[in-house]
Amino acid sequence: MSIDAVEPCTIAIFGAFGDLALRKLFPSLFQLDRAGLLPAQTRVISLGRDDGGLEPSALVANALHEYVAAKELEQPVLDRFLSRIDWLYMDFLDAEAYHTLAERVGQVDSVIAYFATPAKVYGGICAGLASVNLAERTRVVLEKPIGHDLQSSMAVNEAVARYFPEERVYRIDHYLGKETVQNLIALRFANNLFETQWNQNHISHVEITVAEKVGIEGRWGYFDQAGQLRDMVQNHLLQLLCLVAMDPPSDLSADSIRNEKVKVLKALAPISGEQLGQQLVRGQYVAGSIDGRSVPGYLDEENSNTRSDTETFVALRAEIRNWRWAGVPFYLRTGKRMPQKVSQIVIQFKDPAHHIFAPEQRPLISNRLVIRLQPDEGITLHVMTKEQGLDKGMQLRSGPLQLDFSDTFRNSRVPDAYERLLLEVMKGNQNLFVRKDEIEYAWQWCDQLIAGWRRQGAAPKPYAAGTWGPLASIGLISRDGKDWYGDY
Ligand code: BG6
């Protein structure tokens, strides 16, 4: 890519001394600098409170040493990158502080304000930027979670919209920046082979699994208020579902793509009443072991509230009410403390309409497309072939046609999602960001699930850490005569 496509700007990171900025934003900006994608004039202003800890420049340098591979931390690039960084201690709700910020920003044409803070201060930051006339030349980047439900997310969006038009609002869902998510769009819309088969005539069902080995990593305060449905389904899993299910957009512009995604969200069938018990499973991990190491249960995590009924696992069966997907279940599953970290989408095709092979000649496997987001990014198409050998007759077997990105593109590292997303903001390209109405339709659908749970009053089902979730999640799919695909 040419650096010409990226305009110089000043990036103001609000919440620059927090975990997200140190773990993801600075390392990603460093990688962009290393790849020659940061124009010479681009600067970063780190904003946050003085908590009496390390000096900001030392904090950033330490974070780079921790989160960037030693061999990539070339000294000249490191020196150049650190020289771009300035910092300012400020209270984001103190109107006076914005005058100092405006002085630091100076007369540059383009500013990116990255909000790595709780959403409740987004409105205050926007007002502060506007009060010193920075709003007109600023794009704002909003981190999730944007609200806790439809109402609160609308309040956040409205507070931001008072000062920033939608064309300058970039809502992050970092899954949209993942390499294989990008490849899903290429696979679907650059290969006629798939697009013609991508509907209820040929597809039996779709599975989306996002499993994590980690627990809540000291984030009890946030996570216990949210739970896995709000933390993962409302955003990452529904975005993946949209990309799998949307109709082809007429072009790759942000609005064409987002219009198609919104249509999918609007077509999601509500799940209510008796269906809830059948189509939705909530789980909470209890003590178990992962990689041979004992790990505590959710209720025994640091700072826990031992009576919490927050879910750390969700499995659900969704339906999309449109011509393309009528009758095709979408099974979604995500959990903490599972045996492996794996995110993948499985497209299970239907059996051939008529079998010319006897049952003993063929294993019961129809074509399956597995799109692996992480780890080992790649795409595998399982196809039926014949066993080799004179003695095998017409014995069939299922074998993989494999596109392994880490092997195929051995010399190029897979960029972190945040690198791509930051670059797209700098280029002013919104197509990997979530529009206001997408977030709101996603909340609307999730809110009705949460309200249904509340009415039922049922506690989440326990599962041992290191397992694939409560048994009921197997029941959810086996009831339809299917099972979770799992050659992990
Ligand atoms: C975040 C969630 O959005 O995504 C975390 O808040 C989760 O709870 C994380 O661990 C998973 O991201 P990734 O890229 O590691 O799959």
C-alpha cells in the first residue's frame, strides 16, 4: 500500500494509559510506523489521568517491549515512533483542560480522537472537543461496549451525534479488522462458485464458534455487569453472522456494506416464550482445568461476587427470516474458559439430492466449508473423493482442500485487527466500522433475549472450566439432528 493514501494527522488517545491502549493501540501504531504507513508528520497525544505510576513515555516503551516481538522492535523505528508521542494529564470532563489540548494539537488539518474510555464519558469528550473548535476537523473512534442495552446505546450515540455527524464516527468492532474476516468477504464475493450456492437450497446450517481459554482476566467489575451475551454476541458474533448472511452489496462502499448488514439484523427472528428454553443456553464456568492447570470457577475469581448469575457462555439457535436463509439454523456459541482459543465459522452444505453411492461406500459427511479466524487462519473446504487403491472400489472419503494463510503467506505476518482498523480511520474509510443503526438493531435483538431470561429467572447452567460448555448446548444442536463441528 502506498503511504500517499494515508493523510498525516494527530491522534489523540483518550484513556492512553489503560490496558487497551497499551496492549493494542500503541503496538499497532508502532507496526504501522514500522511498515512505513505513518506519514512523517503524524503525532500521537496520550491523554489520561496521573495515577502516580510510571511516566507515560516509560509506560508506552514498556508496553512495546511487552507486546511487540523483540525481533520487530528495531531501534531506529522505536526511536522514531517514541519521538511522535506527546502526553497530557487531563480529566476528560474538565472543560478547561481542552484548551491545553487544543494548544497541543495546534493547527493540523486532521485529528483522530480515539475513545479508549468507558462510554459514559464519550458525550463529555465530544463536548470538550467542540468547545475548543476541534470538532470540525476531528474523526472520533468509539470503543465497545457502546451502552448496556438499546436505550443506553442510543443515549451514547445521541450524545456523540450532537457534535459529530455519522460520517466522522468510527465504531470499533475489532473482529471486523481480522484478516480472515476480510477474507470472508473476498471468498464470498470474488468466487462465483460459492455465491451461487450460498442459500437455503444448498446450505443445511451455519455454526459460529468463538471460544476463549481465558477467564475474565481481572475484569470482574466490567464483565459481571455485561456477561457473555453483551460482551461477545451483541457485537462480534452478530457481525460475523451478518457477513456470512448478507446479500452481496452493490459495491464495497461503507454504506452499501452496512445497508446489507442492517437488513440481516432486521430479519433475525425474535426468540421468546417456550423457544427460549430450546434455543438458548446460558452457562457459567465452575472450577476445572485447562492445559493440565487447575483454574478457579467464575464465582471464585478475584473480586467476585459469589452470588452472581452472569453468564460466561452462550449458545443459541438463530433464524433469519428472508428468502436466502429461510429454514437454515445459525448456531452461535461463545464462552470463556473453554479448552481452546478458536474462532471459526462452519458452513455445512446439504447432502446431494440423490445418492448413487451405497451407504457403506460413503461416510455421512456432506461438503463443509470451515473459515478459521484464529488461530491458524485459513479456509478449508471438505470435499468427498475416492479412496485410492485397487482394493478400495468406490469407497468414498472426506478430504480437505486447504488454504492455510500462515503457510501460504509464510513471509508476511498476520497483522493485528487494530493495525488495519487504525489505518482505515486514517484513510477515512468507514467500511470496517459499525454504523449507529447496526448497533441499535443488534441491541434490540439481544435485549429481547435478556428480557426473556429475566422473566424465566433460571440460573446459568454450570460447566467445568476446560470443557465446551454445558451439556444443554449439545442438546440445542442435536435436537435438530446435528452436532457442533469440532476437529480442534
Ligand atoms: C473483547 C471482549 O471484545 O473481545 C473480551 O470484551 C474478549 O472479553 C475479546 O476476550 C476477544 O477478542 P479476541 O480478538 O482475542 O478473540
